[in-house]
Amino acid sequence: MRLLICAFLFFCAQNLCAQNISIPAFTGYAIPLEKSNEDDESNLFSEKEGLHNWENKEQQIHYYFYLRNTGSLNLSLLLKNNSAGNIIRVKLADKIFSVNVPQSESFKKINVGALNILKAGFYDVEIFCAKKIGKKIADVQSLELSGAATKDIHYNKKTRRNAASVHLMYPLPDSTKAIGFYNEVTVPKNDDHLYSYFMACGFARGYFGMQVNSASERRIIFSVWDAGNEAVDRNKVNDENRVRLFGKGENVIASDFGNEGTGGHSHFVYNWKPGETYRFYVTALPDSASNSTIYTGYFFIPESQKWKLIASFRSPKDAKYLTHLYSFLENFWGVNGNLYRKANFSNQWIRTENGEWRALTESTFSCDATGKALDRLDFGGGVENNSFYLWNGGFENTNTKYGEKFNRINTNEKPTIDLYKNVDSAAQTEKDKKQIFDSIAAGKLDTTGSFNGVYYKILKEGGGDFVNVSDTLTVNYNGSLMNGEIFDQRKDKPATFPLNRLIKGWQIGLTKCKKGGTIRLIIPSALAYSIRARADKIPPNSTLVFDIEVLDIKK
């Protein structure tokens, strides 16, 4: 009798711990992926209707949950269909059950089957079509679970099906004046799924990385946020708060963005490949006079072994150096949030205002609201092969904690960045020539001739020696863009500097001038600052015009 009572009490305890769980059908995933409607909403899954419009016999539907306990598990489905005779099969823990879909205008609870769960972990319920009669296969409102294994079960209760976004934060002392941030990114093979953003160089006002946008298009993305608090509609952003495009590379598309803050967006369509390492470099030029900072993104293309300008933006109400540096991994459309993604981030460096390179060897892990709320458990990060990594999706276990710190070893592999050797230099050279020739033909400029790519005009003959590249010069000068806008000038207080420290255009052109003389130099961008933005008024790829008076020469 005592044994019977104990057995009864044990049975009651087990059932008291068990739960009746209802997993909403709108949390599922389709393989192949579902299509979206005109409002960019799923045609298969909705909060109001659950799984609906399932018509493709080749399409499987998947649901995921995490079981922390073993024991019995009973599965039922709330189903309906307008047609009779449809049959679906349900696979769970390597067992397959056959289910007849009821012909009904309302959802009916249909028992699928029972099984014994032998180990804790993630489980995948796969539903596929066995027989289809009529237009639809089945509508599903929910999965119903019961049994001892459901105790402390975890599943996503929300309509957001994206994998949790995960981040690496790179700490910097507040006193650091960083003008450059360099990072390398490698996406392992088979982890480069659709709707993924592998962001390398994030900072307080923007972000820079690479995306998989469609089955046929991949992009390099560089964006900078506006000032102010508008989060959705850029049309509502005042002119004084708007980021302005300062320059962009060849075949780069620049536009606006909204909905996650607002700002200036740029992208370059480029078929980057998994398994290949890509290099990103972002710079900042703060200007206290205009209370702004110019942020520029550069991407290194391995095939050409050259850098490419993506875009340069002037950010208002800023005047700050690079701060709050970070990287992230994002699944930006949740239709395939069930897939595993991963990225390795390696060899991080900053460049300070005085030109010093410093390695970043520490990072801190964080995640978005989906991760913080534990709506999803499948995300994490760490260190492997001396690189930081992030992963999300795939419904796999993690041991990573929010705020966990990672460290790598400094290998002293400082970046080598030569922006004069850039992908678009040949095309830009032709543009510069045409611009100069058109200005000469229109009578806006005149020239004595050209020397090694620099066009010049002797405005006043000097009486002393010709300038040599190794000389230190004292000069007055006036610098302007081709549209006549002055960006720098020295009249009342002459400037003195070694010529060999200046841009190539000065080194080449000034050798045609004597002491006491004045010369006008028309310098193509490749011999000026190339794809670099300079100061507040010299955009990348600018042809420059200088009128220079040579006051003194020191050999």
C-alpha cells in the first residue's frame, strides 16, 4: 500500500511540474524561405493568423524550443483547412508522425504523438506535406506541448523572428584622440546567410561593414547618423542636424536612411566571399570651428590589393574624435533567423592624432533587447586563433554572458594603409584631366604648361635660384577648389616648411619657380590628397589650385 501511495505521489509531483505549453505558429520558419507582401510582411506567418497561405508542397515549416528536462513529451497541433484529405508529417527527435488535417472553418486540436525525451537541449519540430488536396496544405494556430519534459521549457513568444544581434565593444580611455579605426573581418564558409550584416568598424556616430542583401547582391555599407533625436523619418530632420555627403567613391550609391535613427547612407555593391579576410578603415577629422566631424570609410579590395573610398560624410554638432568603438553581427530580416551565422574580427587598431598606432586587444560582449530579454538563447562570442568572434542563430547552446570580457594577444601587425594607391585612381585621373581642360577651354584657368602631371602658370618671375625639393621654403599662398572656394590662405603671416613634407603637387610644381617669384599650381587629386578628406573644405578626390609666392629659400 505504501509503495502505491509513493508511486501516486511521484506521479502527481511530476505532473505538477509539467506544463501545458502553447507555442504560437507565427514563430515558425519556412524552408525554402517565404515571400513577403507589399508591406514587407511575411505571406506565411502573422500574429493574427499564425501559419497561413501554406501552399508549396516543397516547403517545410520548422519550430524550435529548448528543453531543460527529460521525460515524456506530448505534441498536438491546432489545425484547420477548407479542403478534406490533406495529410502532413511531423518530425521530432528523429520520430515521424502522420497527421490528417481536419476540414474545418475553425481550428481543431489534433494529437500528433508522444515520445520520451532522453536529453536536454534544443529541439526542432519539422512539418512537411505528405498529401495536398486543394489550394492550401494546412493552417496552424499553435503547437501544444505537455508532459514532464515541458518543465522550464524555453521558446520564442514574440513575432520578431530575428536572431539576437550581438556586439563586441572595444574600450578606449576618454583621453584618447583617435582619428582612425582599423579592423579585419572573416566570415567562415557556409555562415554567410541572406540578411546578415557583419559590421566591422562601429563608432558613436556610425557603422561600417558588409551585408548579404539578396541571393544575387552583397554590399559594403557605410552610414553616419544625423544629430538630434528623430528615429524614423529623415524628412523631419532639420538642416542643421543633417549629415551631408562630403565625397564618395566610383560606383558608390549614396542616399538617406531611417527607422533606426536617421542619417546618410552609402553602399558599394561587391561580391565579397566567405573564407576571405576583408579590411576596413574609418577616419575622423574633427573641426571645432564648425562644430563638425568628417567621417570617411575605406575598404581594401583583395583582388586589386588597393583601398577604395566608400564615402565621406560631414557630421554636424560633433567635433569629436572616434569614440564608443564596436563591431556587431546582425540578422536584419527574421525570415531566416533560425540559421547559424558567425564572424571573426581580428587585428584591431586605432590611430591617434599624433600618428601613433595602438592595438585594441580587449573587447566586451553585449547583445540587443532580444538577447537581454532571453527571447532567444542561441547567441554568443569569444576568442579563437587570436581573433574575437560573434555568432547568432542556429538554435545552439551558448555559455557567453552579457558583459563578458575577451582578450587577444597583440601581434604587432600594424596596418599598412596607402590611400594614394586606390582602386579608382585611373578613373579619377581622367576625371581630373577633363575638369582641368574644360576650365582652361572656358577661360577660367590658364597655364604656362605642365610638368609631371602638375599644371602651372608663372604669375611673376623671380630673380633667385630655382626651388629644390630638399629646400625649406617661406611662402605666402592661397588655396582653392576648382569652383573658386578658398580653403586656406597665408597673406600677412608667411608659412615656413620643408618642401619634401608637403603634397606631391607642391614638390613637383614649385621646382618651376624661383625665389621671389609667384606661381599658380593646378594639382590633380592624385598628386594632392587623393581619396583622403582634408580639413573642413577639401573633399576626397579634389583638384586643388594654389597661388604661391616664394619669399625665401633655405638650402
